[in-house]
Amino acid sequence: MLTAKEIRESFKDFFRSKGHQIVPSAPMVIKDDPTLMFTNAGMNQFKDIILGNVPARYKRVADSQKCLRVSGKHNDLEEVGLDTYHHTMFEMLGNWSFGDYFKQEAIDWAWEYLVDVLKLNPERLYATVFEGYVPEGLERDNDAATFWEKHLPKEHIINGNRHDNFWEMGDTGPCGPCSEVHIDLRSEEERAEIDGLKLVNAGHPQVIEIWNLVFMQYNRKADGTLEPLPAKVIDTGMGFERLCMALQGKKSNYDTDVFQPIIGTIGKLCGKKYGENEQTDIAMRVVADHVRTIAFSITDGQLPSNAKAGYVIRRILRRAVRYGYTFLGQHQAFIYTLIPTLIDTMGDAYPELISQQTLIEKVIKEEEEAFLRTLETGIKLLDKVMEDTTVSGSKCISGKDAFTLYDTYGFPLDLTELILKEKGLTVDIKEFNIQMQQQKERARNAAAVETGDWIIVREGEPHFVGYDFTECDTEILRYRKIKQKNQELYQIVLDKTPFYAESGGQIGDKGTLINENEIIEIVNTKKENNLSVHIANCLPKDVTVTFRAVINKDARIATACNHSATHLLHEALREVLGIHVEQKGSLVTPDSLRFDFSHFQKVTDDEIRRVEKLANIKVRQSIPLEEHRNMPIAEAKAMGAMALFGEKYGEEVRVIKYGSSVELCGGTHVANTGNIGMIRIISESSIAAGIRRIEAVTAAKAEELVNFQQDVLKEIRNVFNNAPDIMAAIRKAIEENGELRKQAEDYLREKVELVKDQLIKNMVDRSGVKLIRFNAIVMPEIVKDVAFRIRAQITDHLLFVAGTTEPSSGKPLLTVMLSDDMVAAGLNASKIVREAAKQIQGGGGGQPHFAQAGGKNADGIVAAIDKIIELAEI
């Protein structure tokens, strides 16, 4: 029986023998594609080639790609663990042809690999082909059917509808018919009872799709029409975990050696055995699946957070914690302890797991512990909701309350239902679904972008010249209109551009397109599917003429200073803190830089000063930039260039070298470190477990900071009459202030005691109630203190009412204090003070025994006091 590792390598070996270049998996977290957060299919890393934005380096490619499907239309999250074959993170084996071979070779090689190489039983295989779609004039894919007939009997070739057998990248773009390979893994007895033909695409867990062969031959335009692609593309994707199940004779992906080692470790931790209880089995599958997703996301640079991709990862982790908490009895963090087992099973194929093991474990452990605390808080809140519901006589809690628990505390509906069921309660599912739908609508509307078709002005390949020039003559290749948040913008692609497109943490350039008739402002430059897209508020009147593209040079220079500074700081951090420090993110703007790095404790002030000093030594050394463009990546690594995990590098890279600082980088940099002028670190903080962040300024902004700090220091000196030892003067002032405060507090206590004694001396008896009235101009804190001191001394039949005016503002304040027996008799200070506050044009409230209200009209104080006494009925 082939192991998972052997199956993965056999696929690569087979397609290598067919002339395919084997490429590494791209990161699972996508950074430069606004349409996707995660790689959800093997083709994602080739989108720019498929769209025709860049030429294909290789006509034939194959790989094993790590994918994640938990958002958008490809959302399998709620299925994971409940069945045997859905996953969040999975591997997709794929082979591609960019304008080379097409349907016949793709089908022949799929058959050869599955049957001749892997020895799958051909009698158990089925193929689907596109049946056609009359409204769009699409005929049945007879070519694919004919090619399959060489290998399969006609009855094993099934017509599939547009939903199952016509693949589309999105609402627009490349698309085409596809042909799925399905396998029947049922026993011989089951197969004899029901023909597998009837179960293809019917949701049977043992009659499943294992490989999809996509034949991209059309381009869908914004109006929905189809046009032929100039270069046809083969894009195939085979589920690695499903293939392992088929080859290892299992009935579930989770029974293969992909998952069993992890499930075994979970069982030992929980004291439970897999296969004995359906609920615990589901929980083990959920945890085993999710730990892979979380670990790979962290290695790709995506930490759990409350925004976008980070929120998705946090939600997955919390789902795993919740299943462990509810069904496996794990009320302490435990998922992080599964990482060594994961590395044993996948570390050979993905060495980034090994190199980042400590970081992965620390991030997961902290997230687990934080969510377990949140879970306990949520359970307490649910207890309160259940109590209130029971008191009201209902057996059903509101869907709104259930949604708040879900949205704020990560409580999935099924967990709420489980806890409610134990108490004999239910939840209003309809109202919950309404709340969920409204949230989805809000998110969809916030992110919605209407995109028109690209209008081709002229053919050509775009070139970035911004490393060498800040302006150049250029022509428009294409443009399109987009609409986002009711704002219309235009995206423009130029044949030559000095504009740097936002990527690698560096923001995009701004500037202008100029000709003799007009000036078009470029408000941003973004990278989309490897295209530099220039964003403008309006389109030139004539898009066919030549323009002068000019970037904002001052902003570019300031940005370059900050970007080069991140390289110097990175090297200095590694020297001061240790070589475990690795970049985990950055933001480079003209005003400042932000640099995130792996480190497991706070960076001390002394360490910050040492890092800053080392970096500034390099600045003063005026080290010239040594730049290597289009260097083979092996050479770059040989010269010590640091590659960042989670970044996708081609076979040729750009190397930025300042002396001993050597990094792979596509950003813009200064020609000499001396141009940076100065680096000043302005903050250091934690952003996640094991991840720290420093922020810094350089050049003119550093000078501004120093000037500001000097001005502040000068003002402080002036305040202290230019004392020769300013620190001694400040310490003395603090000590004197403390002494004065103590004296003031002592005086206030004496004042309160005097006022209390005088008021008690003057109190009157009304119908057996001790009434104390207080009307004066005093500070609010004195009134409150007096009220509680009186209540402590007079414990029954007490009504204290005060109408006072704040000395500095002249604002009136009403105060009501009642003894416990007065409250027990039905009086409520909060209700009384709210009603009386109308006399001073104000409002307030408090507790049944003590309440206050502020207002605007001090002239109404006496009337308000009288109203309080009236409402107290004494």
C-alpha cells in the first residue's frame, strides 16, 4: 500500500516524465489579489498567466498545492468533520498546459496515471462531460466524450449540467467545460445492489469525485457573453486526501495516514478512542483538520485576528477549540500540542512547518487560552439569557440573543442549541437566520466591487521602469471602470510605468499622467494578478495619445528611506535579539515604517536603543546599494539572501544588499544608506503571541520628531525656570504635589465630617422619617461622600435629599439617599430623582437606595427638592 508521501511524489514523477516543470506550492494566504484571501484551487498561482497578463515561463507545469476553502462560494467549513471527505485545508494535485496540449492529452494522461500507474480498478471509474447549455449556445463536449470512450464504456460517461461541468474563475474571465473523474469505493455487495452510475454527484460518501479536468477555452465578459480564448488552457485538480483514501482502501479520508497519526495523538490526549462514538469522532476529525489549516496559515504569515483573512483563521481555530471543549472534555489549551505530530506527517513536504514550529505553537496556545476565557464568559451570559427567558415564562430564547453569542463570543448556533436542550429550552432559529443574513448583506455591500470589462486600447506587455526612473513617456494598453461604495473609479494599465504598485508592505505610488491637453491624477497604484493597475478618478479624454507618467518624487524618496530602513532594522534585530527573529509583516509609507517580527518577549528599552544604534551606524557608513535583478533564486540564497515564509518567489528574484544586509525584495530603495539620514524607533508592542511590532521614522520625519522632542523639553525647562538639574526639579515638584494632595484630602475629609454633623444636627422628623435637606454650592464628590456617611450613621427611616451647585460650572445636581427599610417599603431613589430632575431640565438615575441627576437650570433646585419630598410621601 502506498503511503501519502509516496502518492504525492508519484504524481510529480509521472508528470515530470510527461515534460512538466514541477513547481513548489504557492502560499495558502494570498497577498496581492484583491479578489481572493486564500488559495482555494491549484490554478490561483497561475491566474496572471491564464489571464494573459504575463507570458508562461513553462508551457507544462505540475505541483501539489495547499488550498483553503472556508469563504465565498467555496465554503466547506460547516461540513468539515461531519462527513468523511470535506476539509478546510487540503492538497490539490494538478497539471497545467498553457497553450500547449489540450483535451486529448489531459484525458489520456489522467487515465494512464490512475489506472496504469496507481492500479485503480477501471470498472470503478466514471467520467462526466458537459452536456451543453442552450441559452448560451453551448453544445455538448463531444470531444471530451470521444476521448473518454477510448478508456471507458459509454455507460460510464455521464452528461453533467452547467453547475457541475462548466468551470468559471468568477463572474468574468476564463472559463470552459470540465470533465470530472469519479470513483466508486463501495463494497462489491453494495455495487451489485445499486449501480454506481446512479450515485455519481448524488452526495454518496463512497462515490466521489477525485479529479477535475478543466478545459478553459472561453472568456466571459461583463455582459455575460462568451468569446474564445486565444490560448487554450488545461487546468486539473485532484484531491490528494481523496486519492489517498481510494488507494489505501479506506472509507474515509480521515482513516488514511494523512490524518490518523494526528487523530491518534488527539485520542491519547483526551483518553478517547476513535471509532467508538460518533460525537467524539466528529470532534476528533474537526480538530485534526483544523490544526493543519491553522499551522499552515501561520507559516504563510497570516495570524489569527479580527479582520479579513485573520478573522477566518481565528474562526477555524475557535471551532476546533469549541469541539474539543464540548465533546472531548478539553477545558485547557491542547491543540498546540498536536504540532509535533503534524510535522512528523507533513514536515518533509513542507519544511516551513519545522522552521516555524515554536511560533506556530505559541500563537495557537495563546489563541486557545484567550478563546477558552471568552467561552466561559459566553456561557455565563447564556445562563443569564436562559434565566431571563425562564422567568418570563418562555421556553424559547430570542434569535437575536443567540446571534450576539455567535458574533461576539464565537458561539456557533449548534453549541447554543446543545446547552439549551439540556435545560429544556429552544432558540428562535428564524430570527437567528435573519440576523445572520443581515450581517452577510452588510459585509457583502461593504466589499462589493462592480467591475467592467477591460477595454483594449492597444496590444503590448506592461513594463515597470520605476527602479531607474521617476517619470517616463507611456501609452495606455487597457482600462476599465469599477464601482465601489458608490464611487466610480478607473483602472488603467500602461505599457511603461514608473509607478510602484502596492506590494511587499510598500504602499503604491501616486502621481499624474500628463499630456498637452490635460492632467490625470493617479490616486493609487495596486497590483492585481501581476498587473500594475493605476487608479484614477477620471479617464483621459483621449486614451490613444502618449502621456508623461510622473510619480510624486518626494513621497517616493521618503518611502524608499523607510523601506531601506526596514532592512537595516531587520539585521540589527537579529544581531541584538537572536537569529530566531524573522520578518512577519511590514508597512512602508512616506511618513513612517512598521516592522513585525517573531520574538517571544517584550523588547527592552536597552535592546531598542542597541537596535537603533546598530542601524544608524549603517546609515552613517553611507553603504551603497548593491542590487541584483533577475538573479536565480539558488544564487540569491547562496549569497545569504533572506527569503520570507508566506511569500511566493519565482525562479529569478531581485536581491537588495547593503553591506551584510542581504534580502530578497521587490520594493524601492535608496542608492546609499546615508540618504536615510537617521532612524528613530518610536514604539514597540505585541500584536500576537510571539510577534512583536516596532514603528519608526526616518529622514525628514525623524528630524521633525527630534525637533518636537527638543521643543517639549525646552517648554518643560521654562516651566521649571531653567533649573540646572531638570530631573531633580521634576521629582521635587511631584513630591510636593503629592504632599499637597494629601493635605487637600485630609481637609476634604474634615469638611465632609463637619457638613455631616451639621446636617444631622438640623434634620427633622416627618411622619417618623428622618429628613435631611442639603442645599449649597459644593463639589459633587462632597455631596456623595456626605450622603453615604449619613447613611452609615443613620440606618433606618432616612431620606437624604440634596440640591447642590457645582462651584466652577454652576451646574445643578440632585442627590437622593434612602435607608434600606425605605427601599423595602417601595421607594426607589432612581425613579424619584428622574422625575424631580425635570425641575432643573435634566436627567439621571442610579440604584434604588442612591441616585443622582444633573441638569441645566440651577434656579429649579428648591422646586426639585420639594418634588423629591412630595414623591417620597412624607
